[in-house]
Amino acid sequence: MTEAEVIDVMRRYLEGRFPKKCNVCDRTYANLKDYLQRTTHVGQPRSYDIEMGTVPPQQPLGTMSFANCACGNTLVIDSSGMSLATLWRLMGWLTAEMWRRRTTAPLILADLRRAIDRATLEDTGAR
């Protein structure tokens, strides 16, 4: 997979996670763009399977990205529900990139999140 393909797969998956509702204030985020405009990222995304060294995982712990709602509650978008085959392809790419870039999964995932955020926020048309 190329980085552009990874971004496309991840963005399509993330867009399918909406609408999303805050359990504390009941604020609803209609779509990914709305979520990005009205929340604040917290820390770096984490791939718990890569951190635990279980690649490819049979029962994934998942990859998670955290953001704060305006009310202060921390929200999470994770990889639950993603097909195992897709998750394995993404994790394979991430593992290879860690070696190629000589860096950590959270730093690469943060780069991907920035690219997805930028593409989503700049998108003016329907996908």
C-alpha cells in the first residue's frame, strides 16, 4: 500500500463512524468534518497491537485516536468494526514505515491523522 492509499482507506473508514454522540453533553457530531471542527485532538493516536508486538493480531486491541468534546469529555475513534484483512494490511504498512522512517507508530499515526484532517477539512464536495 502507498501512503495515499492508507489515507484513503482510513478516511473512508473514519467517515463511516458518524454520527457520533458525546455521552456527557449529548452533543452530536454529524460527520468527520464536523467532529474535527468542534473537537480538539488529545495526544497521539495509538496502535495497541503494534505496541504489544502482536502483528498481525487475531483478536485486535485496536488503534485509537482521542479528542476532547467542547464539554471536556474525551471521545475516542477506534478501529473496532474494521475488517481483519483491512486492519492487517494497514498494520503491515505501518510496521514497514516504522522501519523505513526509523520512528515510532504513534508519530506515523499522528502524521496520518494530520493528512486525514487536512483532506477532510479542505474537502468541499461529496465523496
